[in-house]
Amino acid sequence: MTAVKPPLVRITARTADILRRCYRGEIPAEVLEQMAVLKATADGHLDAAGRIKRGGGRVPGRRS
């Protein structure tokens, strides 16, 4: 069985600028992964152990 390749993600010019200027010397894919985990946690999509919750989390677009 072959491993599933992660999707190719195109970033905006602004994101590229942030990565280049604020995270110099760091691996961009790792920085983006950390950002995704932080957002998913803040949005309530991850449990305390960092696993994806089933059918949970905040309703998109709503802030409480």
C-alpha cells in the first residue's frame, strides 16, 4: 500500500511574505501545520489531546 500524498496547497502572496519575514529559517510546512493546529483548536475542532472531534466544534462564522 502506498502512502497518501498530502494535497498541494497554494499560498497567497501575503502568506508567503509572513512566512519569509516572520519565520525566517523555519520550515514553511511546519509553520503552516502549527498555524492550522492553533486555528482548529481555537475553533473547537480539536480535543485536549489534539485529536479531531467528531461532529463538534463551533459553527463556522460565529464568534462567542
